Amino acid sequence: MILRERIFIQLLLVPAILVCSLAGWAQSPLFRQYELRESRLKPRILCMANDRQGLLWLGTEDGLFYFNGIEFKRPYLADSVKNLSVTALAQDRQGHMWAGTDKGIILRLHHYQQEAFVPEEGFPKVAISGIVEERDGTLFFSTHGEGIYYWNGKRLYNVDTDDGLSDNYCYSLVLGPGNGVIAGTDNGISHVTVRDSTKKINVIGRAEGLTDDIVRVICPVKGGYWIGFQEGGVLFLDLRLKTLSRTTGYPAGIPSQVNSLCALGEELWVGTETAGIQRLPFKGIGSTGDPTTLESTGSWRVTGMLRDPAGNVWIASGNKLIRCTGENLRVLNQAGKHALHHIHCILNTSDGRIWFSPDQQLYSIHPLGNDLQLHRYEITSPERLTDIVTLYEDPSAGIWAGTLGEGVFRLDPGSGKVRQVTEIPELQNASILSITGRGEDLWVTGFGGVNHLKLAFHDGKVEYASVPEPALEILTGIYIYSSHLDRQGALWLGSDEHGLYRYANRSLKQYTQAAGLPDNSVLGICEDAAGVLWVNCIDGGVAALRQDSLHAYGISDGLTDLSLSAILALPDTSLLVVHANGLDRFDPATGTFSPFRPDELMNDLNPDPNTLSLDQAGNVWLGTEKGLLVLEPPNPGDRPFPPTALEHIIQYPDPVNFWERRRFAYDENNFRFEFSGIWYADPGRVQYAIQLEGLSDKWQFSHEPAAWFSNLAPGSYTFRVRTSLNNRFLRSPEYIYHFVVEPPFWKTWWFRILLATGIVGGIWWFVQRRERQLREIERYEKERIMFQLETLRSQVNPHFLFNSFNTLLNLIEKDPKKAAEYTEQLSDFFRDIISNRDLPQVRLEDELKLLSNYIAIQKKRYGDNLNVRIEVEPEHARAFLIPPMTLQLLAENAIKHNVVSRDLPLNITIALAGNSLCVTNNLQPRLQHEPSTGLGLENIKRRFSLMIEEPVRIEQTAHEFRVCLPLQRINPS
């Protein structure tokens, strides 16, 4: 049996000395600066406002902008107003953004686009300095020189000095207590209320305690208002008595004109003209200290400050927009000349102090509001400096420090004395990774396994005894990274590559990956308020032990990174874990992790184990390579997801009024959706899930804040977008936009009915037309036969035959040779008649040949008394078609009905006129008309109407008769 040896801790030869005590050392927020540029312009920022979604709007000397964390954008404004200086901004309850300009023009926007707002009474003629919506929806506008205007939704009314306003030159405007508005003017403060057109004004000036006449800015806070003056510093108006006549506060100490105010917890930030930002501590209704200049801001000309819903503080200075972490995130990395980097461990003690070890030193700080008292200690001599990696407070407020290579030390904070444990061989020059305990029990773990010490306290002295633990001897030589005593007194040990151990009742139980542990190397252990044990593993995420069953959490459960260095249970049963680029918080209500206070300024922190702690105010302290970070505790208002703003829907090249329009024509089917996930602390972390229901049921994931959809088919669509900071979208709220792409008219139901009706009607018309055509063809055939009969009658006209035979007999007697030629001509003529009579059309060339034979026969009788002139070029004669026998019939009619003699010769001319062939003869009617049926010309007209649309033209004058025949051109193919 091993006896417990009682050994007293020996006093070191090197005493512990309080090296320094620095008072007034403040925590500083972090800053990120953005520069507003547009082409070569650098417009100064004049005012700022947040909308309901948290989007930041900026009024500048070159128009209105909004900032989504990545880029500055302009809303869609008319060209006539888009470059006006915007001097005031506010959003009303209906979501309209109101912008006042230096010209007095007031703009109203909805969903990033300008809406018509032209009051019948006209706009003010001077700059707008403030815009406020009262609780009943009345909008108030303060001006530089015309007092205050208010808009009741129908008319614009004025309140000025004639109504009792303290001055017409107003600098600022805020909502009043209960009702009405409060204006800061060139002559104090005016509280204005309007009810049923009755104006009531209460004035507060120097007589009521103001320190200056010129009130430049008013900042409402709980219980009253902070007032900023041109020369009188700041002052607090106490409204506990429901009156504005009681004043208390801090009127002096601000070294410059006050341009803006921002209240943060128990501190007021004062933005000045020439002295940057002054920090003024306050509690309740008054100041509790002197103002100090916020680090790095002393040279800034601050024109505006604004705290957004996420806790960021926005500062405007010239064309610079600066994001400040404010109370969300503060850093301590410098104490005088001492840099505080590479924090290896951190501990919150019962007296409210924060102990931490940067670069082989030990410090303690005691928070006093926003100021800190800092002390530095030497645990080892300067020649033997070593890293302190774990800290523990015993019941007598002693601080135990575990080092790498130098064993264990105990510091008495009251006396400043340091003692080293040297009597236990296992702890001499040992590397200690974790110290935990409860009451008189102290457990020390490290590279050599586990050591149990029993503590005793006598007259300010501490003694201890090494307690043998045979069951733990198996762990000798195993690296034990972490240790924790649970509520039942069981000791939990996290090891390197050997999993998790539970030691209770002298029995040791091991949990490994086989039991559900995500990794066998356990860096940290903690227990939440519900009694659930949590462990974080190297490259394995987190595991929870409930009823002896392990449940692992990883990336799919919302963890940003599986490589976790520290873990901390919070009082509300939630959990914090630390990775290289920030923290994640476990929400027991959802069973998932989400980023906690994510900020791009927290990247590359690379924290060690044992560097996460909670102070008595609930603030989270984190030790990193960059120093100490202080984060506000979680609150119910924290947003686990970035709010989503749908900025624009573009139908190239113009935007769509998407809040009004949801139906689009079939050819308006190319869409670009532009949106933003509002997370200014780390906009690059925002991820989007996008779906267009109606096109696809699948979600698309991207970091790009835009989506394109081209050539959408007609139909109903629903656009959805979600945001996330850690690839988890299931619980993220959606922005939804429904719209319809109308089908083309030829795909609509009414058009299809009309089309069907038209098709049926078309078929009926076609059938009727076909029947008419068949009837026309039948009539044409009859007329053709009649024409052939008429032609044959004319061909066998007895007079023609008689005259032809007489001419032949005379030639036979006088000139047998010519008689033979005449016989051939007569034979050719009748042969052509027989060959062409059944054709619907012949070449004009062939028709002219037939005519020439006919004229030659007739000239044997009439000689030079009959003159026929054909004025048609051969190539033209080959280019046209004509019904057969037409020209012969017209020539025969001319000879038949006109005198042909030596004194009155008959002249016939045949000539082309465009696409028509005109047959013209001089008019010299016979005294005795030969009988005629009148069918010849009529048949010609009907035959031509069946083949060509242009009609046959018949023209007769006192001296001339003409028939113009429309010809059909031969297709070259």
C-alpha cells in the first residue's frame, strides 16, 4: 500500500513580483474601412440609415447609394435627381425609403426604385436636414431655414417660428416621447406635436439648462436624449418625469463641434468635427468619467455614426465608410509598450479577474466598465521563461499554472508570491496541459499522464499530498490534453490517439471511435447546464455524451470547421467551439451549430486549447495569436442567418417593378435576379441557395449574389433564395417571388379556339373555292370549245375560202411559181391552226408566226392596202405566253370591219408595252357592216381572265381601235 506523503510547497528563491499596474487601459473595437468611389468622384457621405432588412443607405453629395458589404450601388432614380446631394434619410413603416436633398426635393423609393412624390403644395426651397415618421404615420421633415414640414398622406403642412418654433434652421430631428418630434435648432430644442391640425410646441433653451443655443444632434436612449452642441459639448435630457425641462449631464470636455452621437451600452461615442470620436462613459442618466479619444480616430472629421441591427457601428468621414465592431467584438493587444500576442491560456476567477498568459508571461486584468486594471507577473525568472498553457483557481483564490517543461506553479494573488511544486518527481520539469479540481482535489495532466493532489490550507499556507491512483497508471506516457470533473465527481480525460476516459470509483472506462467518438484525439471537455458532456476532437468536430451514448456533430450539422481548439458551455445550455477563423455556437433548440459573431476581422486567429472563457458579465473571452478578443454574449435577438434583400430583377437593360409586376410576355423571358445576404461583418462568408420552381426542383448553391435564367418557357414560376453562413439552409428564411411568363397568343386557349374555327372555316372555304374552280374550268372548257367553233367558222368562212381560191386560180394562170408559194402558205396556216387549237397557251413567237402566215395570205388579195407592223423583239417574243389564235382573230376582225383600199389602206400595229401586247388599227368602218355574233372579243376576254388577273383593255377613239392583251412571262426555270 502506498502511503500519502504530506509535503509543503517550498518558497522559490525568486520571489513573485507585481511588475506593472496600468490603469485606464481600454478595450478597442476593430475597424474595417471602405472607400466610396465612382469613376473619379469621391463623394462625401452626409447621412446614413438602415432599412428593415439591415441594408445600409448612404446620402452623399453626389446622390444616393446603398452598401451591401461588397460594393456600393445606386438605386434607380430619374436622371434629373440622381446626382442631387442627399442630406437626410429614413424608412417608413410601409417600407418606403425617403431621401431629402439639399435643394429641398424629397424622394420616395420602394424596392430600390423611385416612386412619384410631388405634393400639391410643392417642395421646400432649402435643404432637408431630418426625416422622422411619427407613430400615427405622419412624416416630418426638418429643413435648413424653413422650419419643419409634415405630410399626412394628402397634404404638406409647415411649422415655423410663426407657430412658436424656436428657430427655422433645424439641424436634427428625432421621434419625441409619446408623440410628436424633437428638433435641434439654431436656438435650442423644440418639441412639436400636431393633432387635428392643432400645432403645439414646447421650447427648451438656455433658461432650461442647455449649454449652447446651437443644437446639432439629438440621440434618443432609454430614459432620455443625449444632446450634442456646436460648442457646448454634450448634455443628457432626463425624461423620467415625462418632461423636457429637467436637464442633467456632462456639458463640457468635448473638444470640438459635435456632429453625431451613438450610444453603446454604458458608453457614448461622440463624433466631432476635428477631434475624431470621443468615448464618454455613462451609467443611467449621466456621465461617469472623462471623455477619451477612440483609438485611431483622432484625425477623423466624423459626419455621421449609426449602429445597425447586428451591432456594427458605421462611421462616415469624408468619402470613407468605416465599419466598427463596437460592443460586438473588442480586442486587447497592447498594454503600454507591451504587446499582448500569442495567448496560450485564459481563466476567469471568482473575483471577476481575467487571467491570461501571452508570450511566457502571466497577466491579470480587472474589468471596470470599459476600462481595465492590468497587472503583469513573473512566474519564472527571465532566464527560464516558458509557455504557460493552463490555469486553475483553487478554493483559496490561488492561481495554479501549468507550463511546458517547467512543471506546476502556484501564485498567491494577494501577496504576489509564486511557489513551484518541486517535490513530486513526476511534475518536475514536466509539460502540463490541463489542471482541474474541486474542493481539496487537484488533478494535473500532461505528457506524462495524470497526477492527483490533495490540498490543505492552514494559516495562509498551502500543503498538498500526492494521491496514488493505481487505475490511472495505465495512462502513464500518454498525452492527456484535457480534464474535467462533472457534477457527479467523475473525472473525464481527453487523450492523444487513445480517445476519452471516464474515471470514477477507482474504475476507468474508455470511449473510442468504435463507441461513436469522431476522432481518438480529444482536445477539450466541458459540461453544459443540462448535464450533457461535450468533447472536441482534433479534426473530428464535436461529440455529445448523453446517457452513455455518443452523438457526433460535423459539417452537416453546421460546424464551420472540424479542426476545433477549444470548447465552452454557456449558461443557457448552448455551446461555443473555437476554430482558426472564429467561433460556432450550438443551439439546443435546433440541434445545429451556427457561426457566433462571425467577422472577417477574426480570420487567422489560430487559438490554443484552454483559451476560451466566460466572465461574470457573460462576455466571451478568447485568447488568440492576435491578442485577447472580447465578444458580447449571445442574446435572443441574434440572427443565425443573414437577412436577404432582393435588390433588382433585370429585364435587360431595365429593372422591373417586381413588387407590382408579376406577369410577363412570352418574349420577356430572360431574367437576372440580384440579391444580397446582409452580413457586413463577413460578407464573403455568405452563401446562397437558389431555386426557380417551375424550371427545376433542385437548389443551386453559390457565393454569387445574382442568378440568371434565360429563355424561360411560358408558365408559372416561383423564385426562392436563402442565405447561410455555414452551408445550412434548412432553417433559413426564404425570400419568395412568384411570377408568370405568359404564352404567346398562338398558344393561348382563345387563340386555339379561333384557330380551330379558322381551320374549319378554311376547309369549308377551300371546298367551296374548289367547287367554284371546277365550275370555272368547266365553263372555260365550254368557252374554249365555242371559241374553237367560232375560229373554225371563221377559218372556213366561205368568203375567206372563196377569196383565197380565187386568188390561187389567178396566180396559177399568171404566175405558177407564186401560186405554189401561196399554196404552201395556205397549207402552213391551216396546219398551225390544227396543231395549236388544243393548247391553252403558246409562245408569243409561235403566235406571231401564225399571224404572219395569215397576213401573207391576206396580202395576196389586198396587196399594199393592208399593212401590218410587228414591233416585238425576238428575245421578247420568246419570253411570253399567249392563248392561241388570239392575234389572228383580232387581225381578221380588223379586216372584216374596216375598209381596205388604195385610198384608205388598213394599218395594223402589234407592239409590246411592258407586259402587255397591244394590237392597234386605224378606224375606218365599212359602210355596210358584215353580220357578227360579237363572241370573238368576249371569248378573248374570258380566256385571258382564267389565266391572268390583269384584264384585257379595249380602247376606241374616233380614229383608232386598240386591244391590249396582258401576257404571262415564261418562268426561266
